[in-house]
Amino acid sequence: MSQKPKLIVIAGTNASGKSGLGVELARRYGGEIVSADSRQVFQGYDLGSGKITPEEMKGVPHHLIDVCKSNDFFSMHDFQRLAYEAIDGILARGKVPFLVGGTGLYIASVTEGYVMSDRMPDLAYRDELEQKSTPELYAMLVSLVPDVEVDAKNRNRVMRMLEKIHDGDDHRPHNEPRYDCLKLGVTWDRETLKARIDERLERRMQQGMVDEVRSLMENGATTEFLYKLGLEYRFISQYIHGEFETEDEMCQQLSLAIKRFAKRQMTWFRRDKEIRWLDMGGDPVAEASALIEGFLNI
């Protein structure tokens, strides 16, 4: 049996420092980075998505950033296909691939090797599902597949299974992992992470995040699209449309929403018992390097 090629994963919450850590490790081991972020794929969505800047990349090639435009449809299937292409290209060049990001479903689609249909999605059916609550979606799924095994609160997975059934695909989960993965986790204790989130939000507001969203709207980004992106883009769009009285009120509510989202990210990642959590208060580069060198046998 042939050995699978090796992939290093750096997963973490918002404002955890995973992008910077990924750059340092990729530089150290001759790597290239594949971004696993559902918003950084869009051109012009920079401050709101926390997109790494060219200066911060420090010469390390990055993939799956700025690959589509406002209002484009981009799915997990699209991400997986492009990520496979990028990772295989990195391996072909004799480099070490790093998958770095915080979108858990995107990461899992690659590390677990989700097998998905090549059929075009039924967008009308997807819109119909979007209007329903997560308990309603789960009830629909159970009515179709009484013995289904899925987390009733995992909205994305429940929706994906409903769509597969709707499209006539086998609803049973089927994975074909392509890579041998070392999974490294990046986060902080709760209070430190909250402070980092607030500090980052204040910095990005000062850098012009509201102006970024105004510019996107002026250049054709629809309100619906911005709202679906969530967090910064949703809240700032609402502020621009007058749904918040002041910028301070918007920022307070946005900060709370980001912290709730970070908690959901951790809930997702904690399910994966293969993730090795780094001590960010210590020397995470040294800790990660020891794990990587053992993984790569160097």
C-alpha cells in the first residue's frame, strides 16, 4: 500500500495568530500555504476577513486567496477541488504543503477527504433550506432517514445531507482521505482570546474596515451577499443601512458576535481528537517544529 503524501494543518479560532505561525513554519520547512477561510477567497474582502497582507506573507506563497469576486457562488466543493489542486501542485514542486485557516468544514473536507457529487447545486432548494431553523432542518432529515447519524446542531452537515438526498445521491457519509495529516491547533485561554479579538477589531476599524465595506457596496456587492458572509461584513452593512445608531454600538455587538463565533469554532475543532494543541503562551514555533520534524522524519 502506497504511503499518502503529507500535509500539515494549522487550525484555529479568530484572532489566534494562526496565519503568522503558519508563515514562520512554512519559511522554516520550505513550505507553501493553502488558506482555509471561507471569506478570504473573495477579492477585495481584506480587512473584514483578516486577510494576510503581502508583507506579512514574508515571501511564502499563499493559495486560495482572492480566487473569486463579490456575489460569486463558492461552495465547500469548490474549496476542496481547488485545495486538492493547490496541495498537489505544492507536493509536485517538492515543497511542504500547509493548510492554514479557521473554516472547520473546509479543513475537514480536505483532511477527511469528503466524497461529494459533481452535480450542480439546486440553488432554489438551498435557499428554501436557508429559511428554516436548524431544528426544522434536522426534523426534515429524520423524516427522510429515521436512522441518520448526525449531530442535530450541526447546521452545515444537516443541510449538506438534505441537499444530497434531494439530488439523488447516497446520503451515507463516505470519505476517501488523500493525505497523511499532522493537525496543529492554535488558540488561547478564554480571557486572552477575548482581549485579542477586541484589540484586532479596534485596529481594523482604525485601518478603514467601514470604508472597505462601503467600497464593496459601491462596486456591486449585494446586501444579501454581504449579510451571508456574516460577522464584520454583516454588521458593518447593517450599520451603513442605519440598523445601528452609532458605530460604537455596532462594534460592541460585532465584538460579541465574533466571540460567540470563536466559541463555535472551538467546539468544532475540539471534536477532532487528532489535533495537537499548541501552547501559544510559550514557544509555539519550537513546539510545532518538534512535532513537524517528527512527522516529516527530518
